[in-house]
Amino acid sequence: MGKYFGTDGVRGRANEGLTLDMAIQIGQYLGMYYGKEKHARILIGKDTRLSGDMFELGLAAGATSMGAQVYLLGVCPTPAVSYLIQKERFDCGIMVSASHNPYYDNGIKVFNHNGEKMEEDVLLQIEDYIDGKSTLTLNTGDKIGEYFEWQDGLEIYMSWLKEIVPVDLSGFKIAVDNANGSATSTAIETLDSLGATVEAISNSPNGININKNCGSTHPEKLQQMVKEGDYDIGLAFDGDADRLIAVNAKGELVDGDYILYICSRYMKSVNRLNKNMCVTTVMANLGLYKALDANKIDYVQTPVGDKYVFEEMQKNDYYLGGEQSGHIIFYENAVTGDGLLTALKLLEIMKNTGKSLEELSEGLFIYPQLLKNVKVNDKEAALKDEALWKVIKEVEDELKDEGRILVRPSGTEPLVRVMVEAKTDELCQLYVQRVVDFIEESQY
């Protein structure tokens, strides 16, 4: 990771950690980089947070100052930007979003011409420009670019979704939590056009209510709604709609581990699980691995982050992978996670098997899990300490094959994350606290 770009772009508090000047500079560099032989064609999308307009227009101003032709998609899911870059042959694309973060944060994600996360070397060049280590000469005269508001983009994206998952949803009653975010632009319209009866909450964005007590990180209201109503399924999206957490008819959560389990079993049954492989991160629940073993499905682990999941899938042509958070990638169809695509895949499985989410989840026991973050001054020093690893090893020995412990640094904050899975919540608490106490007493 670079100085500004983490595993998921630049992110920070609007006009503090992430500034308008940075947006302009990112736009300028991309306009120059892709415009050496012609006017670069750049696609920009955003979620619903208040600062989105500012960063969208800053990026557009920077890019057009270097001659780019900029197309503004407006409020849209992140995966719509990724897909449309490929479909309409843009040189690159940018998404203005801080995903599941509060409204006062924002972020800038950059995609290459394939709709994939931008190559590391290009991001490092952008960082050098932001830091004044390189300079650009702005275009003048008829070489200055222009921008267009692109009305048709979302229709193209939604049509594509319905083409790859042409499922008739007549008779399905669906509850949707749009997180007051990007899903408000596509989810209801798509599901409704496929014949479903759809009722939505958190569907009135005002710039400051994105992710506020709603969406995939706060699905409690949706759970209550499904539990009290006669719904087949609940769908909770995150702020930029690249993740999905589902809710079964009993109001129980169906997170990314459940979704990977359900989809891998179904894909195997219809010979679509390429190489019989499911890609997970190290944070996937121990219960998922035991259930995949029982179904004779292979799996591989990657570091935390959809970037690493995708790299593993791309390298080996695996078709299914994702994270517990609900970020699921169907590599046969897309190069990034897509909450609405994931929802349609789940609904297709329900329709084709005639089974409910509860029935499709049978055979998966999710081990209780506890994660605690410990603030430190130097996370690298902490994780190099042999004394800490001795404590971790003691916990591993006591858990044996009925649990596990994972201790890792945060990718963006001065934190060490301690996660334990065990047979009971009490054991999770006991072992996590033992490691947390050691870290706090060591004062790293």
C-alpha cells in the first residue's frame, strides 16, 4: 500500500484526510496518463454522501484540464462503474465513495480499463504528483476537455444484470434496505422489473444519512421488518452497493460466509464451480471450512480485502470468492463485488431449487466469533514481539481444532485486531481478552 491509496482507494474525512486538491490532482494525473495520444475517456460515479458532488466535480475539473472527456454517471453502485468501463471502453473509471463509512468520510477508488482496481505502479505515480515530486503542464486552447452527464449508463448496467441472471421473481416478496446509498439508484427498479414485490427502507438519501443505523453494517431494522412481515428474503446493501448481507424469512442474518456456502454448493451441483474452488479470506468462519470439507469443495485463503480475493481468482480462474462482510465476486461475470448481482444469484438459487434461505443454509454451523481492536503506537513492533506470539501459540494449543485465533494489523489505522472463534461466546471472550490484556500491558 502507498501513502494515500490503501487496499480500497484513498479514504478519509472530507476536506481533512481527503481534500478537494487531492481530487483535482488525481483527476489531472489520470487525464494526462491516459491522454498522451488522444483525449482520455474517463467515467466517474458517486454514492449519496454530501461531499460526493464536491469530489466528483473536482475530479472532473482536474481531468478536463488535461484534455479528458469525462462522463458523469451520477449516483450509482461501485460495480456499475467497473462494468461500464469494460462495456463502453472507457480508459479508466473513478468511484467517489467511502463504502460503509459515515457520511462525513469519503473516498476515491480508481479502476483501470478492464474495470479492475488500478495497478499499484500507477497509484504510486499519482501519489508522487500529489506530493509535488512530479509536475504536469495543463492543456490550453482546443486541447482542454469537457464533461457530460451520462443518462443511459445505469440502464445499460441494469439490463446487463437481468441478462446474466434472467430469473422470474413473480411471487417473491422482498424487503430491501438500501442504506440511503448507491443501491437507491438500481435495486428496487431491477427487482421490480423481474416481477418481485419489493418494499424498501432507508431509501431516501439526504447526504448525511447514508449508512446511519441502516444497511449491511446495521441490518437490525431489516431483520425486524422481515421477521414481522411475510417476506421470502431481506436484502441489505452497503453505502456503495458492492456488498450484500441477506436476511432469511425468520429474520436471521445470512452473511458472506453463508452466501459463499450456498453459492458454492449450488454452483457445484450445476457444474459451474470452476476447479471446485471457493476463495475466502483468513477471516472466514471456521464453520465454513468444515462445511465445505463436508461437501467436498476445495478452498483457499487470502489476506483480508477483496483486492486479494480477486487477485487469487484472476490468477487461477476461480469463479467464486468473497468475504464475510458480504463482498462476493462471481468472476465468470464480474471483476468486482456486486451486491445486487449477489442478491440476484441468491434469488435464482431459491427459485431453481424451490428452497428457502434457511433450507439452503442447512449443514453450516457458524462458530461464535469475537473481534476486538487494540490501539497501539506501533503495530509493526507489536507483531514482531516473540512474547506476544508465545501467548497466541498458547491460545492455539488450547483451542486445538475446535477454534482458532487470528491476530493481524489494521490496514489503515494504528490498531491490532484480535479475533477468536470457539465453540461458545464465553470461550471467545476468555481467549480474546487474554491476548488484548497482554498487548495493552506491553504498551507497544
